[in-house]
Amino acid sequence: MRKIKGYPLIKIILYSYFEILFMFNSKKILTYLLWADESILEIISDLDKEEFTQKLDSYNRSIHDICVHQASDHQWWFHYVTGIELDEKVDFETISQSELIKMIRKYNFKWKELVEKRPFENFEMKSRDKIIPLSFDEIIFHITNHATYHRGQLALALRILGKEVKFTDYVPFLRTIS
């Protein structure tokens, strides 16, 4: 494998691709995140309690469980990255279905506001025993990528329940905004 300064060429090409893709596009990416999440949250908000809490996947998780993870992770990342103190500790496990959906929406919009302000360009994340430098755009990429992963799980769970789920890929999003 070809290497440049000790790095495999493919790693450099992929990193450059993602840097170019997300540089100056964080607003559009966050708009996509809100659009895609909203299409799934609309369906979830209409579920009855049994559908919302039914264990559906091979990991024995429910739509509720995935939403709890998504809400708590969005909240944690937002406060970790911004350094803003958490107003109140929310027990995502015990709040109602509608409150959980509100929290996901709340933090999606907090992320959108953060992208509008773009208060920093670089961030150092402490992960285990390492410091990982991240650009603002890489953080937005991580948040969007993580949400996309769990939105896929939610879409599959909703389809198992017999619900019709729209495509939430990036190209269908682009069709709606053009």
C-alpha cells in the first residue's frame, strides 16, 4: 500500500474527502439532520405505548430505548462541546414518549443554533487516555453520522411494526430543498 509520511494513501484521500465535504457545509448537514429526524419522529409520535416500548431488534431494544440513547447522546455531546452547564438533569428512561421526542427536537435545534454561531473552529476531546483534535465540522459530521445510524435502526423498527417510512437519505433531502 502506498504511504505518504507514514499514512496509508487511502486514509489521506478519505480524510480529505470528508474535510472538503463538510467544510462550509455544516449548516446544510444540520438542516438535513433536522429534516431526516423529523420524518421519523412524526411517525414515532403517533405510536401507542405498546409499539413504542416493544422489544424489536436482535439486541432486545425498543424504539423507546433507541430514542433514549439518541436524546441522551445529543444532550451529552452538546454540553461537552460547548461547556454550557446542563440546566437540569433529565432521566430520559422515565420521561413520557412526547417529552422524549421533544428533547430530541430540542437538542437538534440547539445543534442548528450552534452551527449558525460557529463559536469555535477546533476542539480537543478527551477519550480514554488520548486527546483527539476535532474541527467544528468533524463534530457536526459525528453528530449527523451517529444520528443517521440510529435513525436507520428506528426506520427498521418502524417497518417491523408495519409503518410506512419515507427515505431519509441525503439525496431525497436535496430533492425537497431544490
